[in-house]
Amino acid sequence: MTLICSNSHDASFNLATEEYLFSKRTDEILFLYVNEPCVVVGRNQDVLSEVNVDFCTTHKIPVFKRMSGGGTVYHDKGNLNYCFISNRIQGESPLDTAFLQPIVHVLADLQVEVLIGKRKDLWLPGGHKISGTASHVGKMRILHHGTLLYDADLENLENSLAAKLTGIPSRAIASVPSPVKNIRSYLSENDHYAPDADSFFELILQKLISLYCLDDVSRLSSEEISGIKPLSPAF
């Protein structure tokens, strides 16, 4: 496993990096990144049916479409994004939940016990969602990525995803709304250590390094960075 952390908070670059790592490399990769506020829409979704475009425009929250399916999500610096990329193995289902086990394991070490839901999402014991995932399956490679709500702005999340145009006849796939909660709130409510987002993400990083028996994280080469073409906003 190669563990890569992005130095960028630019969603256009990080989403494009996922596509680059999926199509240009052949090793197993876990890619971690944190974005500035943005909305990311599944490839089979209609932006106007999923996003409050007026709110996002007013608050300068860009909207992007990603390569995977799944529902629309909100990112900001209180949200850690993880992306697992691997080669397909003949005879194994590319869409099982096994990829989530490292995240479940690390969260348990940090006193966050979670359950895996039927949509390959992660739920706190009280019935709140903290992570949604989406997948993209190619002929040779598989990509699974997800969000991890730690200390996100839930008001911005709710407003960004409150689409004004609903009920429009469409062949697009609609998101399934779920009650959400920040992990930091959960930790505080249960009298556990609840550091700021940067500190918590560093704890996750160190535990992943230990879990995979790595010496350190890897970085993109200058040639790879030059070959990554940032995405344009979807709307």
C-alpha cells in the first residue's frame, strides 16, 4: 500500500488527482486530502436537483462532478477525504465493504465505534451518518472514496445541499438524505478527547502508517503534479 497525502486544499486538483492515480498508476494507493468548502456531485446526478446553486454562488462554494456515482456531498476543512485505489482481482466482488475496514479500525482506536450501513456508509451508534462513500469500477482498477465528517460546518452543508429545484422529471440518480453528526461532537458528548480537525487528521494519518507498517507517507512527484489537470467546476 502506498499512502499519499495531498498538500493542496484545492478540490479541483484533488479530484483530478484521484482520476490520475486511478488511470496512470498500477499500485495500491490510499490517497488522503482535505478540501476548501465545495460541493461534489456524483457523475449520474443532476446539479440543479441536488444543489442550492444560489447559496453556493453567494458563498463562493464551487460545485464539481466526480468520476464515481453515489450522492452529493459537502466538503470543507473539517472533513477528511479518503480514496482507496487498487487493482481488480478475478473472482472477487469489486463492490464489497472490505475497503472500509482500515477506516473502521482506525476510528475504533480513536474511540469512535461505527457501523457499516447498507450503502457502504459509516454510522455512529446513535443513528447519525459520519461518512458516505462512492465507487468507480474500471476494467482493471477499482476506486472507492469517502468523506469523514469531523468538524464540518453542518449549517453550510445543509444549506448547500438544499436544492430549490426538486421533483424535476429526470433519469439522474437522486441523493438519499441522512441525519449527520460531526465526530468531534460525538467525542465531546461521550467525554473523549476531541482535538481540533488538523490534530485529529494527524492522529488518523499516524495510525494508518502504523496499520500498513509504512515508514512514512508518500508525495506526488513533480512530473505527476504537472500531469494532473485540475477539474473545472460543474456549474
